[in-house]
Amino acid sequence: MALKSVYKPDTELLAMSLKSLLEQSGIQAMLHSFQIPWYDGLAKMMRPEWGEILVDEDDYEQAKEIIDNFLASQSDTGHI
């Protein structure tokens, strides 16, 4: 199983929400944080993303579509 980064959210909350959404759709997802806890936000200053969401390469296209549709629906309502 080769993993591929499908999205780089800017907050942990968004990362967890998208991971849950993917898993509800039958796609296994993993979160990889770029943050370093003891550096108190230094990593966030160096990189604008909180981390990345990883999925199996075989699920990449479906996962991307699910995430894109979710983000589009949220931007239409002004929530993201």
C-alpha cells in the first residue's frame, strides 16, 4: 500500500473532520502533522499547513473528489 498526500489542511480540526468524512465514505486515511509540540507554533510559521492527509494511491481520485466537494460546499456557505 503506497500512500499519497491528498490534501494539506491548515488546521488540525479541518484535518480530523476530513479524515472522518473520508472514513465514512469507506476510504482509510492517515494524518501526518508537520507540527513540533515543544516548538510552540514555530513549524506553523515556517509552513502554512498543519499537516497532510494521506490515502492509498488507489483511493486518491475518489478522496480528492470528496474533499473538493466538501470544501466547495463549505465555502458556498461561508464556513471555511
